Amino acid sequence: MNKPPPPSPDEAEDQAPPIKAISSKKKLILAAALVVVVVAAGGGLWFGGIIPTMLHGKKDAAATATAAALAKENAPPVYVDVPEIITNLNAGPRKTAFVKIKIRIELASPDDQKLVNDAMPRIQDLFQTYLREMRPEELRGSMGSYRLREEFISRISIAASPAHVRDVLFTELFTQ
């Protein structure tokens, strides 16, 4: 009985049995087992009180933020007067037209008042430059004052960011 000589290490690797592919039945069983483990772990965390505690903490933070925003919106408004503005309008080369405006800015909170007061020179400059490009026809009627109000609100919001401007109130608006 002659035994064959033991294979060399290189030959041993070449003669290793091939790895069998996992059948689709085994893949399906492994996937189902994985789903069962995940569901069981989630159920254990839920009934153990860990997930409800985590969710409850997030709801409290969201509820606090919502309550703070509502309180800010329902707070009494703060008003800031803009110094009177008298400027010429773009009426063409042969005509002269002027506008005189007194404005009061309505803010959401007293914290915003300091921001607006600090930005007042910039706000006045933005108003002046905008008004100088307007034609007298653009200020006529309620739509003209509405468009002017919307433009002023957007310009104040830019100049005094992050202040929240609720409204711009015209106390005087004269054109000549």
C-alpha cells in the first residue's frame, strides 16, 4: 500500500474544495431571521421605555420652540418711528415731484427694536434711493401704497436682519 506523497502547500491550495454558493432558500431564511431580530429588538426598546422617552424629549423641545414662537407672535407690537423723509420723485426732465413720508415700523418684539434703531441710517438710505426712482403714478391709489409698504418691509428686513418686521404704517404720505 503505497500512499501518495503529501501535496506541497501550493498544490493544497489548488485542490481545496470549491465554496458552495448559498441557495436562494437559505438567503430567504437568513433575511426572515434578520427581520425577526430587528422587530424583536425594536419591540424590546419600545416596551422597555427607551424609544418613548427619546421621542417624548424631542416633542418637548419642539413644543417649547412652538410655544416661544407663538408667544413672540402674540406679544404686543413694538413701534419705531422713522424720521420724516422728503425727496424728489423721478418725474422726468421737465417736471418736479416730491414725496413726504412719515413711517412707523411695527416689530414683533422689543429685542428687534435695538436692531432696527442701529440700522436706521441704512434704512433711511434704502428708502431714499428707492423713492428717487419711483414715478408719481406709481404712488397713486391703494395699490401704490401697498406696493410701497411691501418694498419697505423687505428693505427693512434686509437692513435690520434678523429683526422680524410685522408691518410698515404710513402716518403721512404726501405727493406734490
